[in-house]
Amino acid sequence: MRISKTTLKPLDTAILLLLAAGGVYLSYRIKTGLHYKWNWSVIPQYLLYFDDDSKSWIPNLLLQGLFTTLRLSIWGTILATFFGTVMGLFRISTSLFKRLVGRTYVEVIRNLPPLVLIFIFYFFVSDQIMTIIGVEDFVRSRSPSTRALLTFFFAPPAQFSAFLSGVVTLALFEGAYIAEIVRAGIQSIERGQWEAGHALGLTWRHQMFDIILPQATHRILPPLAGQFISTIKDSAIVSVISIQELTFQGMELMSATYLTFEIWITVTGLYLLLTLTLSLGVGRLEVQMRKRY
């Protein structure tokens, strides 16, 4: 397949110029119409600050929120991939019970607002189960090095239960969409592949894992990578349970500084930095998959 290179056409240039002009005009109207005083000079200090004790630059609130968003998205995607793969296999299982479980999961989760799921799991999982099993007490009782490691990969001890609740909620929500990606990828494999495996005397399990899934994987990977981008965007919803990710930090800073536009433009830029970088990576992955197959 021949991949054509993307070129910037005159219409594209005109649209970009119009967007830039619109941005300049909007900025002018905010300043004159709302009498808003722009103050971009203070934004860098909310990204990084110089620590006199360690003599090094330390991530401040916005970058800390960005890293929390990344941790939420990575762990949420890993867990969602597990849920989605299992439920996707259930969706095409020969067992009626498994098909019912898979379809019920997909239909219920996809037809519920993520905000409702967040509150359900925060008040049930975090307040009840996490307290009963003593997650926060367990984290606090670890050695300082272990707590530092858990904080780096997950969250501080005080936020650990809420963080896990957010991860589980994201995983369940995104897993419903991944289940459909897995189901569609498997069902896109030609029926002849199943018949060939049956003719060789293979069981359904061996047909699935030895013949079908290896072929379906290259069809599943690009949309699965795209789902990771959706997870990053959807992670903003956990700000309502005070998980200190990027959106939450943006709201806190806006309340403290009243720099509404500067804060949210910076937050938007950080989200775009993540999602556009991943979008470019997904695009390259799709091109490589087309060349290979």
C-alpha cells in the first residue's frame, strides 16, 4: 500500500491564519471587554521551582498534576486492557453464561455516565472496602523507601485509596470499549481460519490463542493505542474526588490566583502535549502495521 505524504495546502494555511487571528482577537476582547490583566510571568513557577535545599529544579503543582494524570492513565489502561480482553473473549465465547456476562458488562458500563461510576466506586470501594482491608494503614506502615516507591508509581499514602478508586473506575469504564475492540478484532478474522484449526483437531482454546489472537493482534493494537489517548482525557473526571491530577490542580490554582485564562490555557497545552504526542505515535504505528501486513 502506497502511503501519501501530507502536505500543507493553501486552504490549510488560510485556516491556520484564521485560527491565529481569531486567537489574537479573542485575547484582545478579553483584555478590553473584561478588563482582564494577563499575567503569564507567574505561570512558569507553577510548573517548576528551584529548591534551595537540594539545589535542583522540582516539579510544582501543574507538573505534579501532569505526572498524576500519566500514572492514572497508565495503570488505568493496563487494568482496562485486562478487563477488556477477558470480557471481549467472553463476548464471543461458546458459553451462553460468559456471553451474557460480557454483554451485560459492556452494555451497563457504556450506558452509565463516568461521573456516576466515579462516585459509586469512591464511596463504596474507597470508603468501605479500602478501609476494611486497611490499604492506607498498610502503606503508612511501610519503610520510608517503600513509601517513596509507592508514591512515585501510585500516589502519596493519604491519596492512595482515592487513587486506586480512580484507577478502578477508569479501568472499568475504558475496559467496556476495549472489550468491543477485542471482540471486533477477533471476529474480523476470516472464518476459514477457525475451520482450519478445527480440521487440525485443535480445541477452541488452542484455536483462539494459537491461530486467531496472533492474527487479530495487529488489528487490535492501533485502536487500543487510541483508547489510551481517550483514557488520558477521561482521567480528568476523577478530579471530583480530589485526586490531584492535572484538572484538579488547575482548579486549585485558579481559585488561589484568579488567573483563569492563563491557568486553563496552560492546562490545555499540557493535555495537548500528551495527546498529540500519542496521536503521532499511534499514526506511525498504523503506518508500520499497514506496511507489515
